[in-house]
Amino acid sequence: MIDQNNTTVQEALENVPGVRSNNNEVEGYNFKIRGFQSLNIYRNNLSFGNVNPGILDTANLERIEVLKGPASVLFGRAEPGGLINLVTKQPLDRARYVVDQQFGSFSWYRTQWDFTSPVAEVPGLAYRLSGAYQNNGSFRGYSGGGERVIVAPVVSYRPSAWTELTLEGQYSGQKAQSDVGIPTIGPRPAPVPLSRSFQEANDPRDRFENYLISYKFRQNLNEDWKVTNRFLYAAAPIFDKPNITPLCVTPMCIDTDGRTLQRIGQYQFASARTFSTNIDLEGKFEALGGKHTFLMGLDYLNTYYDYYFANGAALYPIDIFSPIYGTVPSFAYFDSQIGSGFKFHSSVLARQKGLYVQDYVTWFDRLHVLVGVRYDVADQTIGTSSSFENGGGVYDASKDLAIASRLRSPTAIDRGWSPRAGVVYDILPQVSIYGSYSRSFGQNNGFTADKQPLGPQRGLQWEVGLKAEPLPGLSATLAIFQITKSGVPTRDLASLASMAQKLAGLQRSRGIEFDVIGRITDRMTIVGNYALIDAKVIADNPVNRLNPFGFYDSTIFGEGGGLLGNHLDNVPRHSGKIFLTYAFGDNGLGLRVGGGVTASTRAWGDIQNTFVLPGWARLDAFASYATLVEGYKLTAQLNLKNINNAQYFTGVDDFFNYNVPPLNAIPANPFTATGQIRVEF
């Protein structure tokens, strides 16, 4: 992450095969892993739900794990393809202080810090304080620019090797102009400059804030057994999102003249809170001729989410080829008129309890077997309201909350077993073959058009592969996998309710992944990956055909087969990355240079397969020089991204702005340069 200057999780995950971002430059927890959407991010093995809709910063992260297959048995609500776990920086047993000042294209400024030290007066006590403040513009006109901050203190106390307690806190805040992307014309995004935004100068910034506290307590019972308890509480009291957004009022979204895009003023407000906990018992013993590492535990997740939506009644058309801005009234005017428009409120309470057992056994020092199972009980209650009883349609959160509470759907209770198994055999000390099987059970958030909770999703994955260490410090993995999944939520485009969802029939993703990471020589390192994925719908619900109003309605076009055989959205058949680094100096000093290419073939922009995101290739490079100045390590670094100025789209925002995908192709940044000065002492 340091060489590539990855300041966001979505940038860092380009180094992992089969992972794609569906995020814009403002919102950032929507990813695809092996073809399937993953919205549930974990932090130090615990889910923190959707309390951080903003960009996920890397300032306080030690590493990012993408766990696939049976390795995810310890995590609740895991996707069969994998999950993302953020591992935070922990206090060190030596003092270290780092300050990093960065600057770059499009008025990009960032200050980052990382301080850690033991407390001399209290043996075993240490702290770490990391964070960042960033302020940036955007190449996207009236979209994307803003500021964000993250502050993350950590304190650990280790009175002995047998006992450890770690306390963590985190504050994240963000103000930025949301980017709703570029609309499509026909089978591709509109042929307009990628810098062109269809929002307005008076579009207020979105505001996100969230707070988090957590702890981890470990107590060894003896030399072989230990108990670990984790707890996390996270709250997002502010998710404030007013903006001008495109509106799909025709089957192809753009008006029949091929150039007019209708827009509407809308306002979204949400608050959320999550708490999760688990307790593990882990031990080592020998039995039946094998060496066992046994683990069992319980976990609990509780999330609550409040969401309000309102939009004005007026439309504000704009010519996408010759835009004239300034036709939208100020948002003060919009706020005064919002009472005449549609209003919607929903609240979701979801709880999940899980029991998991796992045994990792080694025989003959060459055969390794992992067997595990989870049992989950999940319940969900949803309340919705679009009927205000306070007269005149005036927004009143307290009264609408009461209405939504009365209109709560019956609590949906789902139960499921998730067995998982894996086998690894060491052919040679440096070469292993493996196979794995896993089933998954997950509770869907959201509701149907008739306000009922969605049923659970279930998945099945098979995987075989080869792991090798061709050189000391260099590892490579080749995996072949197939995943089938039922109960995948998709927008119910037959419903006029913007938040309504339905469950797709059956989807399948299968493919090949290859990744290599490590040291080629004493001076050269490599990070490389490749993924070939074929992800499609293999059984469909009887709906999903376009009607003349831009919705998908089986009553007009008849039953069945609308999506059967279609490819899943934002899943390119081929994608990959290679990045090489060469160090001329020793001991972390001197000159380092590196560069690489990231590439993708085309991908469908929506599950209806009505338009494509073109393929692309991007060239990146960096150079850094580190030296000692009066005992301080001083590093200067220059990063160049998209040197070839490739014009491409990172994905489609089909989640955060609740528009149909043909309106939301997210443009990637053009050529950008960032410089930084880092001081370590």
C-alpha cells in the first residue's frame, strides 16, 4: 500500500484477483468478490455493518484481508466467494513516529500520521494513534471534491504473555459532493468528456460521520488453550445526502431526442448503529495420530438502520452534449418545497446469532485437513412509511418514525447450517495442492414491494488449487472455483418503490484466479494477479422486462426468462494487475522505483445486459528516495497513476444513489500525480 500510495481500501483491493469496486469517489463499501456483491465489511474479525457509507481510508490499517472459501467459517454472514476484513494497526513495543504530507493533482492535499510507543511508567502498556486529514478537488466538475478525516487511537495492556487487553476507538467524517456518474446512450456510456458532471454548483456536500469503539481480550488458560473475546460498537448519527440526481423517465433514460437528461432534487438522510461480539475457545492437542488446532465460539450481531428519502416535484432537464448549468434553484428553495414531493421512511432491525466449530488437523506433517460448521439464527424486522399523518406533507421525523413502527412487517426468522471443509497436501516442501467445499447462509437486508423482509441467501462453493513458494519469500496461488448462489437481492424494477427488492432465481460464478506476491531477488519484488470469471444467471424469476416507462414489468411482456443466461454486472471476464518494485539501496534507504499495469476487459453495466463498460488498461509508476537526516528517516516519493491517461469506468453505482444502472457509470480519474514527504523518528 505504501509503494502504490493506496489511501483507500478500493485502491488497495486492485491487488487482489477477482475483487471489483462498485464505488464512486464518495461512497465506498460496495464490492464484488468473485462476481457477487459484498456489502458487509469486517474490522478485526467483527462486522461493523453499514455505519460507514463513506470512503474507507487506509490510514489506520496494517493490512486488508480478503478471505475466501472455508477460511471465512469464523465470520457470520459470509459470502461463499469471500469477505473483506480490515486489520488495524496495533501498538508496538518500541517508539515510532511518522508524519506524511502529500499533495497532488486536482488540489489534492493529505496529512497522515502514525504514532506509537510503550508507556515506560507502566510495563506492558502501549498506545498507537494513527489518522489522516484529506482535502481534494475533482476532475469531475461539480462532483467528487471534498474533505475527510479519520482519527484512530489504540491502547493495549499486556501484563504478561498470558493476558492481553486492547481498546480501540475511531472517528471518521467526510464532506463531499456525491458523484452520480455518466448516463448511457444505447449500449455504452454517453460519448461526453469524462470530466463532465450533470450536477450543479449549488449542490450541497454530502455529510457522513461515524464513531466506533472496540476491544479485544485474550486470556491464556495454559500453554495450549486460550479464550478470546471481541466487542465492537459503531454508530453513524449523520448520513446527510442532498443532491441533484438524474431520473429515468423513459425506457432508455435519455429522452427521445437522444441528448436530454431529466434531473430531480432529492434528499436522503440516514442513521445507523451496529454492535457485534464473539468469544472463542482455541486449543492445541494431539489425537488419532494428528496434531489438532481446535476452535469453537459464539458470535452475535445487532444492526439498526433508519433511512429517509424525499424528492421534489420539479424536473430540471439538461443537454448532456451542451449543458447549461444554473437552472436549478438554490437548495434553500428546494428545502422549502420538499413538502410537496414523495417521502419515504424505512427502519431495519437485524440480529444474528451464530455458533461455529472448527478443527484443523495435520497428519504426517504433509496432510492438512480443515473441517468446520456454523449454525446461524437470524431475525429481521422492517418498518416502512410513505404516509404522513401530520398534515400538509411536512417532514416530521418523530411522527413518521411512529408510523413506520406501527407498520413494521412481521419479524422474519431464518436458520441455516454452513458446513465447510478444506484439504491441503504438501507434495513438496514448496508445493501444495488443495481443495475446499463451503456452503453459506446470509440474511438479506431490504424488503419486497409489499414491505416484507427478503428471505435468506444461500451459496455453495467448490475450489481446487495449487500453492507454491518457487523462491524464498515468493508465493504463488492458482485457484479454480465454482459458486452457485440463490436468494440474491436485486432491485425490483417492476415496482415504483425506489427501495423495493426481489430475490433472483439462481446465479453462478466460476473461474480461475492466479496471484503472486513477494521477493524475486534481494532487490526486486512483485505483486501480480489475474482472474478469469464467468458469472451469469442460470435460473430466473418471471419478471424483468422493459416497459415503456423504464420499469421492468412482466404484466406487459409476459412471464419468464428475462434474465436467464445474462451475465452479472461489473464482472469482467478477464482482469489483472502486475506491479514490480526495485530497490537500489539497502536497509530501506536509497532509491526505489516501480511500476505496473492494471487491466480489464469489458463488463456488462447492468444485470439486464443493456450496456457495457469498455475494457481498459492503466499504467502506474512510482519513485522514492529515503535517507537519514540527523537520525530521522526522510523519504520523498512521487506516484504517477494512469500515465497513459486511459479513459475508462471503474464500475456502476447501483446502490448508493438508488438509480437504475444506465444512469450511473462511474468515470475513473485521468492521469494524476501525487508527491509526498514522509518523516520517521
